[in-house]
Amino acid sequence: MNIQITKQGDTIETQSNVSADMNLNYGLLSHRFCSGFIDINQISKTHQSFSCRRCNFRFVFPLVLNTWNKLRKYLKSTPNGREG
């Protein structure tokens, strides 16, 4: 599964079979731009981030978005993200 998370085209890819209702922490994630591994980190009581180990790309989003479906809906509704 691939999901475009910024207007600039930053895309997160999963390295395993992941369904839309699965938790974001399932499977290996990579950043399509640089092929670096993506970590998901809780950065506050309310937010988490995708962080690329290779290029240091970071995308912050609410902690309640814990499945791919929830993240896609959020990206469609916010000007900072994009699901294409």
C-alpha cells in the first residue's frame, strides 16, 4: 500500500501486505523519495510522526489516526497533506 502524504509528493510505502483497516505500526515502511526506512514516533500526548532514517523527512499528524483509513481521510481534509 502506498500513501502520498504531502503536496510535494512524499509517499510512504509499506513493504508487506497491509489492509486499509490495519494499524499504522504494522509492517515495514519506507519513504519513496530516498528509499529510507520510516519510523513512527509519538512526539507528544496528542501527535505522532513519520520520520525517515535516511533523509530526515518528518510528517506530524494526530495520534488518533492509528489506521491507514483514518490517515487517508485526514489527508483529504487538511491543506498540509494530500492523498492521491
